[in-house]
Amino acid sequence: MSFWSNVLGPRRTFEGGCFLPDQKAATARRPIEMVAADGPLHIPLQAARGLATIAEIAVGEHVLGGQRLARPAEPDSLPVHAPTSGTITALTRVWAPLDGYLPGAVLEPDGKNQHLGPTPTWESESFVFQLARHGVMCGAPRRPAHRVIQDAVAAGVTELIVNAVETEPYLSADLRTLVEEPGRLIDTICDVADALGAHRAMIALPFRHRRVVKRIEAEATGRHIEVAPLSERYPQCQPTVLVKTLLDREVPVGESVLDVGVLVLPLATIRAAAGALLEGRPVIETVVTVAGDAVDHAGNYRVPIGTPMRRLAERAGLLKPVALAVVGGPLTGVAIGREEAVVTTDTTALLLFSAAEQPKPVPCIHCGWCIEDCPVGLDPSSLIHVEAERTCDEMTLAQLRVCVDCGLCSHVCPAQLPLSASIKRARLRLLRQAEEAVTAGS
Amino acid sequence: MKQEHWIVVEDWPARPAPHRSSGNTLQDILHAWLLAAGIVAICGTVLFGTAAIVTMVLAVAAAVSSDLVFSLVTRRPVIGGLSHAALTGLLLGLTLPATVYWYVPIIGSAVAIVFGKGLFGGLGHYIWQPALVGRVLVQFLFPQQLSLFIALTQSPILAPGHLLVGDIRQARAIDMGTYQGWSGSRTPPLSEAWLMERPVQTLRRFAEGEIKADGDLVYEPLLRDSLPPWRDTVFGLVPGGIGETCTLAVIVAGLYLIYRGYLRWQVPVAMLGSAALAAAILPVEMARGAGGYDWLPVLTVEQGRALGLAYVLYHLTAGQLMLGAFLLAGDMIASPMRVRGQAIFAAAVGVLTIFMRLYGILEGECYWAILIMNSFVAMIDRRTKRAVLGMAM
């Protein structure tokens, strides 16, 4: 980072978006803390809905940390491993925040935390097989990492972008990971880029944290990785926007970034892959940002998979009664619908708020803030009526499909209209209608 | 914290993202605008005395009550609350002189609320800024009342020593030829206010070539003998509408709105910039020799002084234009959506204002310009759409 770029700010940015108050001061400076497994773990035996597995354990069986609990039932699926040593006390269902009820196992830790040794890795073992065997899940397309990489290779991807710009407020897990284990991340990014055959690998970082950028630049010296410091303007973290900013390529309507020759991987996936590739460790824990105004010790926690959200919240300490718990960022996250929710492999944050906002919509006042802030150039205020209509024209449907669900229009709307939610609902319904029309026609 | 439920939730169904909002609600916006208009209103009260308070209170009360009556009759909820009605009434009051009869602000506010806002379906749907709709209608209905005095061309301003408490109707005409500026002149006995021509009116007469040339000098008689000192127009010590004259207060109010993010800085900059450009270029009829038109008045140099620049500055500060640029043109509902569109809109308003001031016959040219451009907002919005990512347009 040269003197002038330091003064002038990031060179590359995108049209639209806005700077949100980043509530990261409480979490960004605290090191990642371990959360010990000191109570029953409700481990989902599927990494996500649809990734079918076959349980390999029985009730009463004693397992070691890292031992496989379920093996994949099909090649596209992922195995599940025990986070710590203990006894299986029940085979029930557990509630994953993004998937609902999944088959699961209750593991009562014995407190010894004995682990299996690192799984031996042979030279002949392929890259994607290592990812698959250790149960690495990708967060942004919610699919197994090995499937994502195979798809990318099949699509002929030439660029890899690692997405470490967390522009949503509160989230700082990626930033802490960058601070604490930069070397491992850079090594893994090189490995992934090699496996992809990508001729360009980039890591997108928040420009604001310049010491982190300098550190990563130092780590990346001599490696074929471009360090791209970007502004904190939300939603820079959306893959479509990242590709537009860094490569000036526009993703066509209804297609993904793979179709323009780019693979965008979140940093959490790289972190999980680092354990699998460098140390032969299966994915048994994840880093979760716990923050919000109801939290006492906001920070980043390294949490075993299957820890109930309630125990995590109580570990961080609650100042006030929680009225709203969100998994993920405040703008794109999912509100927890049940109290028995557990931490899964793709949980990035748990935000606990003492008040749930109750918007009272009034008619649009034409402030134009949603238009100016939309990262893809839509007019959300004109799309809010589509939800109430039975059909819409091609142009409107295309616009609905361009939307990246960043939630910024609803966030800034002074009339408190549910713009992004209505666009999302309209898109899902109209796409389903279009599919039904196609199947009925054929 | 051990308890039966760890999440206290009223309704379990999934809440859609986003879960946090920016905290700027419609009420916040309206309150900020009310505060900004209030700053100008306070300065207007100081400059024009208690009569100004009466006018503005009548305007606000009439606006609020007609909003209530309208919502009662049509059985629609009062959208945006009474804040918007109060803001409309206050803005209308700011555009009126302090000396109007009591029924003028009442009729203006009622017209603004019922015809300007209500008949378009309430807040969020009107085309023309309602306060200005009321203002121009009042201008048509009571052209005599708007200046109160028989000499239509002259209006009052409180004299030194009589600010805030003086009676503005106790006015006496003064001779502009010997006028030394507001603070430099002595109060004539037995009067609390002075009568003089509004600077806008003087500039209009000048553009029509009615101000006699002094030999070869054309601008010197205007600036020296017909207009008050430029400092007075900045502090608002010239006659005019309650909120029109005090340039400084209007700028402060506008900067507050810009700071809060409820007014885009491009609007006043584009409007004042284009108005200055238009005043600098557009020709004025010459009182010298055989007449004819003098283009580019900004380049005028008389007796080694660049009087053209002063002429342009007078156009900006003489009244109306500042109020229009900072408080009236930026109305969210009646202006284009995008920054680009708003800049185009404001620039057109600025040019139209100066054009109508120089060659038009309508009073309140800035208000007319805003209303005319309000009619083109839909067209500007259509022309300034953003390109959607991934859709070749």
C-alpha cells in the first residue's frame, strides 16, 4: 500500500451502496476465544438439507474427537465428525437455523477431549477428495466445497476471488481470522487456485484495516495472489458486486459468477479448508461472532459444531432479555425461529438484540435513497407492487432476478417499506410459476 | 441468566431480513425540515416583527386544521402525521410578506392542503409542491393584499431600534438616493419601519431599462442609487417575504438539512450555480443611448470597478432564490428521485427563475419556476434511470 493509496483510499469501488455504521469496535480487537464443549452437543448429522448421510454410531457408543459420526450416502454429500470425545446419548433431530429440523445425535462430552490423530494424507489423494473427506462446507453457495470446486473447474473458471470484506455491521470473524492466521490462509488460497487452474487469485480485504492489509501483503509477497483492499461500502461483500468491482464483469441475468469465469469463495471456507488440507483435521468447529446490544462480552468464539445457541449466548453473557436472535449479518441474516437452534458448519455470526424493530410502513415519499443505494441499479420502490400482482412482464422478472438480496433498500427506507422482502417473495413466486409453466408445456 | 425461554419473542413466524433499519424515519425527516424552516422563521420574526409571527401562526394553524378536516371528511388516515401539514403551512408563511391581511395565509394554507396535497391522495403522491401551489393562488387572488400599501412597488422593513417588537405598519417611505444602508441611516421620527422597493423589483425594472442611465454609466445608478447595500441583502435587512430575505439564515438552515442527509447538496449548488450563470449571461435592456440589449452583464466594468459581479450577486441574494434553493426545491416528493435528476431539475429552476425575473411579468418567479419544473419530474426520472447490472440497456 503506497503513500498515495493510503491517502486517497481504495481505487476500485462500485456505484451505489452506502457506508453503514460498523459496530465492530467491540469484537474486532479481541482475539478469538475457545468455547469448551461443557454440555451436551446436538450435532446435526447432515451438513445441510439434502446432503444425505448414513449414521455410523449407536446410542451409548463412546466416540473420540474427530471420529466420523456419519458417512455420506452419495458422492455429493459430506461426512460429519465428532467435535470432542464423549458418549452418544440419543439419536434425535436437531434444529439448524438455516435448514430446520435435521437428523442429529446428542453427544455428552466426557471432559477429556481426546482426539484421533490427524488422518493420514497420501500424496495420491486428490484435492477435492481431501475436502470431501474432511467435511468442508462452503458458505456462500451453500454446497459442499468439493462440489463448488468441481463445478468451477467444469465451468472453466480463470479467476479466484477470496471474499474477506465483511461489510455488514457487527461481523468480524473474517477479520480476526486474517489477523490470527494469515500464513495458513495464504497457503490454502494458493492451493485452491492451483487446484482450480486459475491464472489469477485475489483476496479482497477491507481497506479500512490497513495494518491487516499490510500484513496480508507481506504474507502474499512472492506468491501469485493479488491483494485487493476495497472500501467498506455495503454491499461490497456480495459476489456479484465483487466481480463488478474487481474485474468489471457483469453477471448476466439469472446466471452465477461462475458463468463469467470467476469463483468467489468466502474466507470461512478457506479457513475450514486450511485445517483439512494442511493438518488433515476434519471440520469440527467454526468461528462465530457473537454481538449485539444484548451481549455482555461481544467477541469471536471458536465453537464446536452442535453447541446450542443458547449455551453460546450464555457463554458470552446476556445483559438484557433477547427479543431477536439473528444468525448471520443484521442485513442478510436469518432470525432464529426456535430456541433449540444449534451452531452448524456454516454459522458465521449470532447477533442478539434486546429489541426487535417493528416497522410501520407509510406510502413511498420518493426520497430516492433506495435507488441511489442499490448496488445493482434497480428501482426497488417500483418493484414493490409486483408482489401483489399475479404475473409480470419479462423486463420486471429480469429485474427481480438481478436483485442480490442485500437488504439495503429496506434498511435505508424512511417510509419503512418492506422493499427487499417483497422483491424476494415476488421473485421466488414468479420463478416457481415460470418453472411450472415450462413443465406444464413440455 | 437461567430462564425458561432465552429469546423473548412475541411472534414466532420468520422475520424477513434486514433486521436493523437505518433509523431515519419519515417523521425524523419532517421534523428536521420543520426545524430548518423554524430557523428561517425566527430570523423572519426578528426582521419583520410580531406581524410575521401572526402570519406564520395563522398559516400553520390553517394548514393543520384543514388537514384534519380533510382527513375527517374523506375518512383517510392523515398520512405522515400533522408534521407535514405544519411544514407546508410554515413554508407557505415564509413566502408571504408579514403585512398581508389575516385571511391570506389561511386561504393559502387551505388551498395548499386541499388542492395541493389532499386531492392527489395525500402525502407521497402530489406533483406540485403544495406550499407553492397555495402561494401562487394567493398571488392571483390578492395581488393588492400582498403588499398592503397603496404604492404597490414598495414594501416595509423594520428600522434599527425597532427589531422584533416594532409595528411594521407604521412605515414611511425613504429616499433610496440618500439611503446609506440599514445600519447607516437614521430612523425617521414617528415611524418604526421604512418603505422601500424590494430588491427583486428593482432588478426587474433595471432589466426593462427603466432605471435612468447616468451619462455613460448604466450599472452605477442601479447599484448605488436604487439598491440597498449588498450586506443588507445578506442579513435580510430588505423588504420581502418573511423568509425570503435573510440569506444567511436560509443558508444555515439548508446546511443543517444537508448535514442531516435530508437535502442533497447538489440541489442548492446546481440551482444557485445555474442562476448565477444565467444572470451573468442573459441580456438586459439598456437604458443608454439607443437602447438595445446588453449581453454578458457579468463582464461590465464601469469606472474601473467590476460591477457585473456585484450585479450577479444581487440576483442571488435579492430574495426568493435562496429560499427556493435550500428549502423549497429539495422537497422529496415533488423533485426527481436520483441525484442526477435533482441536479438537472435544480439547474433548470435556477435558469427559469432568472429568465422570468428578467423578461417575465409574473411575481414570485422562483416559485413559478419550481412549479413548472415539478411538472417535468416524471420525465426527468424516466431519462435518468440507472443501468441495471447485467442487463444491457
